[in-house]
Amino acid sequence: PERVLLNITDAPESSVVVTWRSPVTPGTATVQFMPAGSDPRFAEKATAQTGISEAVAVTETQSLEYHEVRLTGLASGTRYSYRVGDGTTWSPWNDFRTARAGNAPFTFLYFGDAQNNIASHWTRVVRQAVTMAPEATLALHAGDLINRADNDSEWGEWFTAGADLHAQMMTLAIPGNHEYNSRNLSRLWRPQFSYPQNGLPELRDTNFAVQKQGVLFIGLNSNQMIQEQAVWLDRVLSQRRART
């Protein structure tokens, strides 16, 4: 398993969506998880949750399977350990923390335009961000994560540069113009990112709203349907009750 990513949901205090990819295997996309502990035998008590998989062409000659599993019923403000795999081959164990219930202060990281020289330069940005804000519980990526929309090598650099961050901190990402190839969203966007389906149906996983501990985050896709999103945004702002 590779490119493990924690996606924020519309109920981050009790759920998370995990995505990753792997070579095509006969196994089922599975996440084992449980509240984190210090006993090395904790894996014996882990719960298993299965999900969905789809084959995606990453180059003209290669297809890989992208997997998605939703974990629900989690306890708020709790650290969990988890690993992903197919029932036989597993990733290392990673930890993440659910959001606290209700309104509560928290720290998040904001990244913009990783885009160029990702492996050589953005890696330093991620390390410094985590060093300066070790208590952060959300990473926000405001577009242009890579330079060429369908370039799998660039996506590989992005996932490698932020590997621990992606696997252990909830992520919220929005596509910039560089995630588009002409007028088409990267074929690798939706297999990698899974977000609440509460925005415009035509802009699935690129237009949505999530609320975490009293803060409302709104994802707007600046590449398509601007006027329609403006109407949607007015409606969301009139209905949501958030402190920020």
C-alpha cells in the first residue's frame, strides 16, 4: 500500500475517510483500527472495516487500484491507530486524532502551491510546518498541489514529501488550475481525495463544506461553475451556524 491519505468528513469528530493505492490484488480494501495504546499487542484487538476499490490508469501503460474506506462511529477527541491493506499485505501502523465535539480551539496548517520542485523543496516546508505547529490537527491545501494534472510522478512527489502528514493528519484539499488538464480535472484527483457530497453535484470532491470544532471550511472550485457556486455559497452561509 502507498499514498495513504486521511480525508476530512462532514463529521470529523466521529469519522474519517482513508484512501490509498496498491497494485491490483485479489484482496479487499481493508482498514484495521482501534484506539491507540502503548501495548504492542494492540493489533489483536483491532476492528476491520472494508471499502471500495477501482482500477485507475495512472499512465498509458499502467493501471493501479485506488481504495477508499470510511471509518464511522469513532469517539471524539481520541487518538486512533490504523493500517491499510488487502487482508494480507499491510501498511505500517499510523495514528490520527478525531476532532473534539462542539466548539474548541485548534491549529491547522495552510499550504498553497506546492507545485514545483516538490520533492526537493516542499519536503522542507512540510517538515518546518510540523516543527512549528506540532499540535496541528488539519492540513489545508489551497490548490496547485502539482504542476501537471495527470503526471503521476509529480503526484508521487507530493505524497512522498508529505507522507507522514497525509497519513496522520486530516487533509482538506481543493484543486487549482494546475490540477486541470485543459478543462478536465486530473483523472487522479477523485481516486485520491474523497470529501462530503454537499456541494454542487457536478463538482464532486472539489466543492463542499465541512465544520470542525466550530470553524466552517468551505471548498470552492475556482475553475468551473463560478456563478452557480456563488448561489450555493450564499445558501450555505445562511444555513450554517459556526463561530468562524
